[in-house]
Amino acid sequence: MSWAIAIWAGALALAAAALAVTRDSVVHALLLLLGALVALAAAFFALAAPFAGAIQLLIYAGAVVAVFVFVVMTVEAGAAARARERALFAGAWQLPAAVAALALVPMLLRLGGAGAGAPAPAGAAALGRLMFGDWAVVTELLSLLLIAGMIGVRVLRRRQKGGRP
Amino acid sequence: MLAYLLLLVPTPPLAGFVLLALDPYRLDRRAVRAAALVAGCAPLVVMAPMALAHLTKFWGDQIAPIFTLHVGNYEVALAVGLDTLSAVTALTVTFVSACVLIYALDYMSGARNADLRRFFALMNLFQAGMLSMVLAADSITFFLGWELMGLCSFFLISYNMTSPRAFAAGQKAFVITRIADAALLAGLLLLFLEAGSVRLAELIPAGAALDTARGPLIAALLLVGAMGKSAQFPFHTWLPTAMAGPTPVSALLHSATMVAAGAVLLARFAPVLAANDSVAAATAVAGVVTALFGAASAVAQTDVKRLLAYSSISQIGYMLVAVGVGVPAVAMAHFVVHALFKSLLFMASGVLAHAGAGGTSIAALRGTARRAPISFAAFAAGAASLAGLPLVTAGWWSKEAILASAFEAGWLGLGVWAVGLTAAALTAVYAFRPVFTALRAPETETPRGRESWLAVGPLVVLAVLALAGGLGVKPLTELLGGHPPHPALWVELAGAAAALLGIAGSAAVTFLPALAGRVARARRLRAGLQMDARYYALLVRPYRRFVRRLSGGRGEWVTRVVAPGRGTEGVERELEGAVRHARQPEGATSDPVGQATVVLGLWVWRALLLPFSPDRMDMAWMQGARGIGRAAERARRLQTGRVRDYALALALGLAALLLIGWGMTWR
Amino acid sequence: MTGVSVLLAIAAGLFAAGLFGVLARRTILMQLISLEIMLAGPALAFVAAGAHHGMVEGTAMFLIVLALAAAEVALGLAIYLQLRRDAGDGDADAARRLRG
């Protein structure tokens, strides 16, 4: 694989993302997000990181978006909702755009530099050795984070069931 | 490390004071009494083993540093320590105060104005102060305890707040001791400058080694401090009036412990005194003059508490004599014995006064021997000890040791001995007057009263010690590093004769109407040579006259200063109120010092503040103050509560950080 | 510009797009989608840098970002549902009880 394919895929993802954040309809935004995530997965495959790509597809494009879809199903759709959404968005987008650009510019300014050659492959076996070897503590912390998230969700939902405390 | 146990001695009373004074739980009377008892007796429990271990040479001198600060050449080192002197005095103080507190539990319950919480809180605070003074190993802790005692003395004399007499007595005691304390403070500070340290272990040798004119000055200042606290002539006037306080207070503070602290001070600084012959001689003379004067005044008293007060003055005079003739060990032995029998006398007289016709006059004691026999026996034992009944009482041994030491101390000592002997005879006269009066048949027959064991228990213990303690005088003197005197036989016989003669005289004064009448007429002697009136004529009246002249007769000068109007009515009104307050209703200037401050304040106000009051500067200030309020109102609006706005701020911060990062690596 | 530089620029662009979305949108659901995009930017940057340097740590960091995103989505959606129940609609600006 090569840098070129990755760049094309990345550009696609960027375009999808830019569209996603400006859509009126949540469903459209979600579909564009899915597109961006799949494009990123393609970029990962192109960057010789097939494991990352597969995970991206499975968890991000699969599980995360699926969860979103479940929630979006509860949101009313239709012309009225889209009009309200547009009204909410149209109010003030200039300042956020300026701030985002302000944050983007210094990041781009630091780019550039030497380096060439094909992307180096990152195998799943090496990744496994790293994650469960040197970075074992980090992995454990991640699992802790996920458990905390899970408990948090559980607590939030329970409050709903029992009514307001 | 064991030395730090010493800190546990003053701590329980202090904790008791804090508990009772802050009173977080609205304690009931039972709880107050329990807390006071525990806090009051705990020091004895802690102190007794330590003191005994030290006195039996099992435990050496201890020192427990608390806090040390080096400033240049000077060293501030707070510490408590245990040596023989502090062991003996602390043991005495803890023991006597435990006895008095147990007695007070019963006595104060029946008192008319029984705010037990305040009473016991102050008693405990006093204990803490006295114990930290006694155990102090540096002059700061020493002085702190010393002043704490003075403060408690004031509060406890004025304990009965509804009585103007008690209040005036407390004020008098406070002011007079303060005058002497200023001298003590000056002495201690001069000593500190010489020694460069506040540790007594360095102060005292440095003071003794001084050969400049400062040596006698320091010694004299210390002597004045001790005389003030110990109510020695001419500072004695506060002690008899201090008897307005409750009887347990008189028993603990104004006889046994606090008043005798002057003797402890002099015994502590005895090397400094001994290095200055003239001051030592002055100490002995002052002591013996006070002893004679106190004894003579006591003979003329009609009130038993005032009699005992003069007796305290006189007995502490003896201690000063002992320090003056160079035997502080003997002085401390007398301190211990005096503490025992004098607290006993006070407490027993309290019980007898309750049992009698009421009131503390000697005449009212008639017949109380039959109504309260145990207390009377205890009182008689104390009186015998005070009078120095030969051989069988502790008082005789210690007083005899003092007189014999004086006898052996050169030609001046001979004179001191002669006067002291006269005073001893007078002591016996006044000591037995209440005893004989109590033995007389009462005018009206009343049944035997109830004697609470809580009150009588301490009396019995103290009575036994007041009699049998004589056996301990000689060992105690030796322990304290003194040599018991070995006078000629006739000297001792003279002492014994003086006491016996005095008792006979006492009987004569009590039972012979002619003599009793003469005593009753000795008004001038009764009033302590009317020193109060003399002080008033010499010091107070001229000062008042001076102030009155300054203030223009009736104080109008003060009010003339006030310029009315000019937009500052509020302040003026307030100040005028202060002026009115400082002026007596009838126009006499009663509080010149307070008036002076008001005048000064008015002057400052007019000269410095009035010209500026409503001008631009003020307005600028107020504008600034209002501006802060407005700015706060505006800043408050930044907190929109909207997540997006906070995220915006975060993003701005991120952008700024990125820009800074880029700028720092820019080439 | 080498390949990795372009990819990093794209990653920065993703991040900025997501940031814009978070700041500009008022619907919580849209903000959450934008957050996902924000997180996708660094993920791409990590993987690209890992490929450039031939180090597996890039992919490992991607996994960490992934776990973070998963937890964030779960909690974010739970909070969204809660807010919708309380405030009626999904307007993030309606939840402003912390206002000063």
C-alpha cells in the first residue's frame, strides 16, 4: 500500500467530516460520520496497519455508530425538526469557525519535514506484545476507564428509572 | 523523653479551663463539678510520682525544651524543667490546690452566687498558670505563668460580680500587682540582655556574676516584683481587700500559693540576691518589717479572713527574711508548711463561718467549736502551726529555722532575729484569737451543724500534715541544698517562749474585756496603718487634681473641641457619646485617662480627617468600590452555564497554547 | 510535503472540523458526532506517524483513543437521554443551571 491511497482516503474522510458537522439532519450527519470512519479505516489499511483498520471498522463504524443509530431512532425527524436545527445552527457559527481556524493554523504551521519510503507495517503480533507487555499498565487503565464508563451509564439510567432524586 | 511528662502537669487544668470556659455542651452542675475535680486533681496524680522520684534522687534534674529560637547572639528557649525547688513547690501547689478544689466542690455549691462553671474554670486556669510558673525553666514561661496568676486573681476576687466592693477589690489587686510586675519584667529583661538567653539555668549564673551597677539594680527589681505579688509592705494593701473573693479562692490564691509566689521567685533567683549584699539585706529588712507589721495588724482585726490575710503577709515576710539571710532552702520549707496550714485555716474558717452566726467576723465564731467540732479541731491545728506551738507543729520547726538562720547571720541578722521574735509572739496572739473565741459559749444555743465529708476530708488531711509536717522540715531543707541551722539552746528556747507567751496573750486578749476593748479600738492598726488613705492622699488625689486642671475644671474643654456640623454629624455624635461616657454625671472627672484618649481622638479627627472628608479622594475611593461591584456583576455574566461557551474558552486556550508552542520553536 | 505531512494536515483538519462542530452546534447529538470526529483526527495522526516511523506504538495509541471514544460515546449518549428527559429537547444550551 502507499501514502497516496491513504491521503486520498483521508481527504475523503475530511470532506465527509466537514459535511457531517454542518448538516441539518441528524441522520445525514450520522451517515456522513459513518462514511468518514470507513474512509479512515481504508486509510489505515493503506498505511499498513490492517489491525487498526479492522478495529476501526468493527468498533467505530460498527458498534459506536450502531449505538448512535439506536439513539437517533428516538429523535423525531422531518421538516420541522430540520428547520429548527437549521435555526439553531444559523445563529452563531462565525465565532466557532474562527476559533477552530485559529487552532488549526499553528498545527499546520509545524508541518513539513523529511522522510520518504513506504509505510512501515505494524503487525498485530507486535501490537499484542506491546499492549500486554510494556504497556500492560496502560491497558489495565483502559479497562478501568471502560468499566467506569459502564458504571456511569448504569447510574445515569437508574436515576431515570427511580425518578428524580 | 520522660521529661516531657512534665508538660502533663499544667495541661489538665488548662484543658479543664478550656472545657468549662467554652462550655460547648451546657454542662449541668454535676458535670461541671466532675470536670473541675478531674482537671484539678490530675496534676497531683502526675506530679506526685515525678516529684517523689526526684526527691529520692531516683530521677535527676530534668529539662523538656518546648521551643527554641536563635536570634543573633540571643536565644529564646522555652522549656519546663524539674529540679528540687520546682519539685517541692509543684508538689505543694498540686496537693494544696487539689485539697482546695475538693473542698470548693462542697463549699461553692452552697454559695449564694453560684456560677460554678466560671468559678471552676478560673480556678483551673489559675492552677495551670501557677504550675507553669513553678515548673518553668525559662523566664518567659515563668513570667507568663506569673501574669496568668495575676489575671485569675483579679477575676476570682471579683467573682461576685454583683458586688461593687468585690469588683473594686479585684481592680485594686490587679493594679497594685501590675506595678510590681512591671519591675519584675524590667528585671527579667535586663537579665536577659546580660545572659543572652531566657533559660533560667543561664540567667541566674549570669545575674550572679554581674559586677557592674546593673547587678544590684536587677536584684532590686526582682525584689520589688516579689514584694508586689506577695503583698509585702508597702504593697500589702491589696491583700486584705482581696478577701472579698470566695473562701476557696482566698485559701488557694491569696494565702497558700499565689501570694507566696514572690518567695518562690526570690528562692529561684537567690544566687542573684546573694551576689548583692545590699539587696539581700534589704530583702531581710523588708521581710521582717512586713512580718512585724502584718502580725501587729492581724492582732487588731475583727474579721477572721482579714486576720488570715494579714497573717499571710506576715508569714511571707518570714520567707523573705530567710531568703535575705541567705537560706532560700529554709524559706521554701516555710513555704511548704505555710501553704499547708494557711489553706487549712482558710477552709476551716469558711466552714466555721457557715456554722456560726453567719459572716466572717471573729465575734460570730462564738460557739462554733461545738457546732462543727471537726472543723474546729482542724482550725485549731492550723492555728497552732501558725502560732508555732513548740515541737508538735510544723510551723514551729520552719519558723524556728528561719529565726535561727537570721540569728547566725551577723549583726544585721541579730536585729532581724529580735524583730522576728517579737512578730512570732504577736503571731501567736492573733492566731489563737479565733480559736479561743470559738471555744466561748455562744449567745444563743444552736444544734450541731452538718459537716460534709467533702469539705472536712481535705481539712483533716491538711491538719495532720500541718502538725506532723515538722518532721519533714529538716530533710526538706537539706534536699533543697540548705543547711539546717544549729542555734544555741537559748535561741530555740526564746522562740518557744515567744510562741507560748503569745498564746497566753491571746487568751488574755480574748477573755479579758479591758484588753479586748483596746484591740477593738485599734482602728488605725486594723486598717493596715491606713496605707490606702496615704496612697490616696499622696498619689491619687494630686493626679486627679492635675488632670482636672488640664481639663478645665469640669471638662468643658473636651466638648469645646468638637466643632458641630460640617456634614460629619454621625462621627461627632458618636464621639460626643464617648465624651459623655468619660465624664461622670455630676461633672467630676473620674476617668482622666479615658478622657485623654477621647480628646486625642477628636484632635486627630479634626486636624487630619475632617479637611478631607467629602472631597474627590473620598469619591474616587467610593467610585473604585462601586466599580468593583459593577465588574463583579459583569464578570458574573461570563458564567453562562452553557457547555458550548465553556468549550469555546477551552478551544481558545488550546489555540493559544499551540501558538505559543509554535512561537517558541520558530526559527 | 511528504505523505505523512499531508496525512497529519488532514488529521489536523479533522480535529478542527470536529472542534467547529462542538462549538457551533447546539444539538447534543450533533455535538457528540462532532466529538467523534475530533477524536478521529488524532487517531489518524497516530497511525500515520506510526507508519512513518515504523513503530507499532502508533497503532497502540490508536487503540487507546478508541477506548476513550467508546467510553465517551456511552456516557455522552446516556447524558443526552437524561437531558432530553429533563429539558424536553436536545438543546445543549437549555441545560444551564450552572449559570452564575
